[in-house]
Amino acid sequence: MKKLILSLCVAMAALSASAQKFALVDMEYILKNVPAYERANEQLNQISKTWEDEVETILQEVEAMYKKYQSEAVFLSEAQKQKTEEAIMSKEKQASDLRKKYFGNEGELFKKRQSLMTPIQDEIYNAVKDISDQKGYQLVLDRASGGSIIYASPKIDISDEVLLKLGYTH
């Protein structure tokens, strides 16, 4: 009797597991095939480079001020030394504040990335959701971020369907 109940439980678990439908997407692959993503990435790289150059220019000014200070320090009074040191520290703080403004956790680059990427990500999410609703998938995993996926059949990868739904062919 116990064997019969155990067999029924195993059979029911197998049936319920097989009734669920799963799919995979590869977000890296999808994003590489979405031209808007590539354009947004390029725009972010250009903005980042411009801002990094701006910060670097200020840091070079700091370095020049410090070298000049070192070479002239023996000729300066204590008041002049203190004034020069304060100017150098002020310039360093300016560079630090600018770096934080541009590249900090809630900085301009973060905000720009969100404004450019969120619409693209939302569009992809909606395409995945539509396909999942149509085909009855209960779970869709991202192969690109799923480091714990050891093997998955290519038959359950819907990345090309997502691209097609978005209007792109690879």
C-alpha cells in the first residue's frame, strides 16, 4: 500500500512538473540585435568620455598647481602657503564633486542610462510577456544572467521570437 501511494505521489509530481511550460531568452543576444540599444550605448559612451575628460582636465590643473606650489614653497610666507594649499584642496574637491555628480550612484550618467535604456528594456519585457501569454509559459529565464543554468535545450529558447515580435530579424 505504501508503495502504491508513493508511486502515485511521484506520478502526480511528474505530471504537474511536465504540465508547466518554461522558456529561455538570451538578453545579451537580443540586445546586440536591437539597433536602438547599440545607439544608446554609443551615446552613453560618448557622454561618459566627455565627462571623464572634464574631470581629468580639473585633476591636471590640480597637479600643475601642486607642482608649482612645491617649487615655490620655500619662497612663500605661511599665509601664502595656506592660501595656495586651500586653493589646491578646493580644486580637488571640485573634481571630486564633479565626478560624483556625473558618475555617482544617482549621478547624471545613471539618469541618462535609465532614460535611454528603460524604454528598450520595457519593450523587450512586453514582447516576452506577450509571447509567454500566447504560448502559456509560466516561467521565462534569462540565459545570459542565469549563471546556474548548466544546460538548456535550444528548443525552449525564444530569443529569436522576441526579436521577431520587436520587428527585428537577425
